[in-house]
Amino acid sequence: MRRLTWDRITSIALIAPSVIAILLFVYGFIAFTGFASFTRWNTLIPDFTLVGLSNYWKLFATPRFQIDLRNTATFTVLFLAACLVVGFMLAVLLDQRIKGEGVFRTIFLFPMALSFIVTGVVWRWLLAPGTAETGSLGVNLLFEKVGLDFLKSGWYTDPRIGIGAVVIAATWQMAGYTMALYLAGLRSIPDEMREAARVDGASELQIYRYILIPFLHPITLSALIILGHISLKIYDLIVSMTGPGPGFSTDVPAYFMWDTTFRGNQFAQGAGIATIMLLVVAILIVPYVVYTVRTEVQR
């Protein structure tokens, strides 16, 4: 009994510093940010006078924030769709046991090893439209050389498709990760199921549609949660690739929060943006966590 008590005290003592640090530097700062969003702290000098929800009303009435929300919704939908489709197609390709599979798998996963900052710098050059003085650059130069001038575009400098250019860069980085998820899921399905379906006369398309894809629903759900979480708080890719863009065409809440807080010194409004972002991410993550825990308990 004494031994058990001593082991419990030792265990608590070992994890206590980590628990205290998390409570202070994670949840403590979250609570302080939430509190600051209800104050009048919009100067360098802290002012903790409570103003209720007025910061939030002003925020939602701000045209830039409305554009940011629209950009985030567009980016999220396009980014998720592109990553899921491209990732699944690459996984299906590698699942055919092609020669050099390891090399292709490494190539597809390589962008995942880069930070969004590096990805943004690379794609900023690749999608640079060029000028009258420099001529076409990057992808536009490639289109020009192969006679596909009609595909040339202003990319991130064009307000109409600015966010689409960011989607291309983000998909390039994360499609390989999605491929790895789907490939792991495909390889976990017994080959006997496929063989039985072939014996029954099912085509390869029918095997994927009626057998394999239904088995991949948990993988798709996990990918949606992970990629959705990334898309909702995207910041570094925007900073290194486009900035807010012309007419805020590539602006997002995270960039607006940084701009508002550290350039405009409007700390209460910046805290409000951060709180809204946290709530949006929580709406996405918490149901998934609850579902996962319940599923594990049922098993």
C-alpha cells in the first residue's frame, strides 16, 4: 500500500510541471484573449474597461472581415475538394503495385516535409504573372513556350482568382499527405474481398465504388477534419505568398488578426478575431473528438 502511494506521488510530481505549463501558457492565454475581446483595449496602453459584445458587432460590420470570411469559406471548400480528389487518385495509382512505387511515394510526400513559408515563396515565383518589362515568368512562361497562351493568368495578382492561386499551392503541399492516408486505408482492406468481387463479375470501377470507397469513409472523415483545421487557420502561406492581395482578395482572418493587433494596435479587436477563429475550429474539431471517443468506447 505504501509502495502504491509512493508511486502515485512520484507520477503526479513528474507530470505536474507539464500540466501547470499547459494550464498557464495554453488555457490561461486563451482565457485572457477571450477576456480582452470584451474590453476597450485598442491602444498600446491596456484598457480593461468592459464593453460587452461591441467589438464583435464592429468586427462583423467591417467589410474586410466579411471578405475574409468569404475567402476562408472559398479556400476551405476548394482546398478540401482538391486534396481529397488528388490524394485519392494518387493513392489508387500507387495501390496498383506499380514499379518504383517507393520512389513515387517519396516524391508525392516530399512537399509535406516543407513548411508553408517555403511553399509560399516557391509558388509566389512559379505563379508570378510577369510584367511588360520582364515578360512572362514562372508558369505563364511555360504556357507561352508550349503555345498555351490562353492559359496565362494574373494568378494571385488577379482579384477574381487570387484565392485560387493559394489553393493550388496548399493542395501541392497537402495532397501527398492525403494520399498517404488513403493508401494506408486501401492497403488495410484484405485482398480476399477484391478477389471475391472479381469472381462475382464486378469490374474494377465497381470494386472501388461499392467496396473500397465505403471502407474509406473513416479515412475521408479524418482527412476532412485535419485539412479543414489547417484551412481555417491558414496564415504562413498567405504571408509568404500573397499577403492580403489586391482588394483583400487573398486576405484571411489570421492575417487580419495579425494586421489588426500588431500593426493597428487594436488589441481588443484582434483578440475578438482570434476568439472567433478558435470557436470555428472548435465547432469542427470537438464533434469529431466526441465521435472518436464514443467509437473507441463501443469497441
